[in-house]
Amino acid sequence: MDYTLIATSTFGLESVVAKELKNLGYDDLKLENGKVTFPGDEMDIVTCNLWLRTADRVLIKMSEFKAESFEELFQGTLAVDWGNMMPQNAFMHVTGKSIKSKLHSVPDCQSIVKKAVIESMKKKYNREKFSEDGVEYKIEVAILKDIVTLTIDTSGEGLHKRGYRKNSGGAPMKETLAAALVLLSKWEPSRVLADPMCGSGTIAIEAAMIGKNIAPGLNRSFVSEKWDIIPHDLWEDLRKHARNSINNKEFKILASDIDGWVIKTARDNAKKAGVQEQITFQKISVQNFSSKKKYGFIISNPPYGERLGDMKEVEKLYKDMGSVFSKLENWSYFIITAHDGFEKQFGKKSDKNRKLYNGKLKCYYYQYFGEKPKYN
């Protein structure tokens, strides 16, 4: 069956998700704020859930229409053949959001959509009541400037939940953002990569998974695995293909931190992700970081100093980073921070920066490009 699929993303990562989709073989892509829309079938639902590193979820778009009244919302929802997607015992869970729209009461919108979905199901199954004791189908009603988009979520838990991170230290970065930082840096496994403030190891682990071509969704489950519309064999076949796609490249990633407890956590996480062989963990401060390698990459997410008392400490850290990294003559470094004065403290203007969001925090990804190795 053909669907309109939506890969949702954090603001600022839409083009990264689109590039991932292109690399997976998709070309009819439409980019909007926080999402990339494209056509696909059951196989594409499975593929995208297993392989997308930087998307938040994969949704099926059921309908889009204008609604300025509850009646229009009801009729627009009723017009969708929900029974074509959902079995009669489906657990129908409706979520919602509304931005700059006349229908701004989200609970009311959710309630009306649920009523309309049930009415549609009544027509399909010719019955009055539904037990809703089956598999979950999460329906979202999203209204933006009076345009309603109805979707069903195929992922379940967000795609950042890879299954390897049990403990994540103080201020964890989502795995999807960490993967995006690595992809944006254009790091190649032929070059050494270091994160000298690695915390629970997310950037290093995501880089290692990219280097080994490990599908990010390989070791987790998805809500649509239980759906009748997607054959179970399809999940099995595409998981097997993903396992066979893991390569034997040898490369080294250095992950260090001043905190011994988070290093232990990072090591445990790397083991769960199956990349412990690729990452060397070390307990050292960023001030003592050094390397004899002529060319390399640093990708890091240092503290931002959101609490006032931390500000001076963080600014001193940025100065120290500037002094340590400047000794790594041909290296490229990529730093994400919400601190506005980063470049000033670091002592060098970035070659390029990009606005990204780490959770709700607006950050900038400062990119400093070193020389490329002569053999490249």
C-alpha cells in the first residue's frame, strides 16, 4: 500500500534528515519546519525506523485539511478510512497540538478527533462498541494556522531511544542530535575522532555506529511491528539485512572526561551498542588532552554554564579549550554550546556556525576546519 510518510525532526536538522533519506534512496522529498514528507510503503516504514539516525519519528500522514470549527474538524476526520489501517480492537490513543489556530483547545480537538475516528470505524466494522484492548495506534491531530494534519505514529518510543543508553549522566544529549553533529562534521573513519568531554559517551558511540554502519534501530522494537498491515517477515528480513550490513572497518575514537563515574557509564553504553572495540575511554581533563596524530577531528558538547554560578568556570574552560586545541595544528573541531560568548572565550572565530536545538535550548554548532590530509 502507498502512504505519505513524515520523518519528524528537531528544528535545524530537517536537511540532515533529508540527506539521510536521499542516501537511503528516497528522492521525492518535501522539507518543512520540523519534518520531511515523502511517499513510501510498508517496506519504507520498516527501513526508515531501522536506519534513520537523526529523525525523531516516522509517521503516516492520514489527511490534511482546513478546519476553523469543531464541525469541520469532525467531518475532516470522519472522511478518513481509519478501518483500513486499524483492526477493530485497536487501542486508539489521540494526542494533539495547536499553533496559531482558531481551534486552540487541544483536549477538545483530541476528543472530537477520537469521536470521529470511532464513527468511521463503526461504518467499516458495522458495530457500535470497540474494546480497544489490542495494539496501540497513536493518532496525532496537529493544527498549524488552521490547517489540520492527522497522522499515525509508526515508531512508538522516539527514535533517539536506541536501547544502549541506560545511564546518561547529568545533562544528556539526545542520540539523534549527537548523530547529526557527527554527520554535519563530515567525519570519515580514516581520521581519528576525539571527544575530550564525552560525558556518557553519546557522541563517540553514535560516531562509532556510523563508522561501523550499524543501523540505529537494530536493537529496539517499534509499535508498528505489532500491526497487521506490516508482515512480520518484513521486519525479520530487513533486520537480517541490517546485521549483514555492519562492516569490519578498523578505526579509533578517543573518548575522555574528567569524571570517572561517567567514563564507566560511557564504557557500559558502548558495550551495549556493540562498539566498545572502536572507542578508547580515558579519565583525563580536557586541559591535559593531546595527540601525536597529525590530522584529526574533535566533536564535543561542553558544559554551557546555564546556572549563573557556573558561568566563570565555563568561560575559563572555553579559554583552556582554545589553548589546548590550537596546539592540534591540522585538526578540525566542532563544538556545540548555548553560550553566546563562546568564540570570544575560545579565542578564535569559527569558519561556520549553525543554529541547532539541544532539547529546548537554542545552541550554535561552531565549526573549525583544519587542513585535509595530503593523501585524501
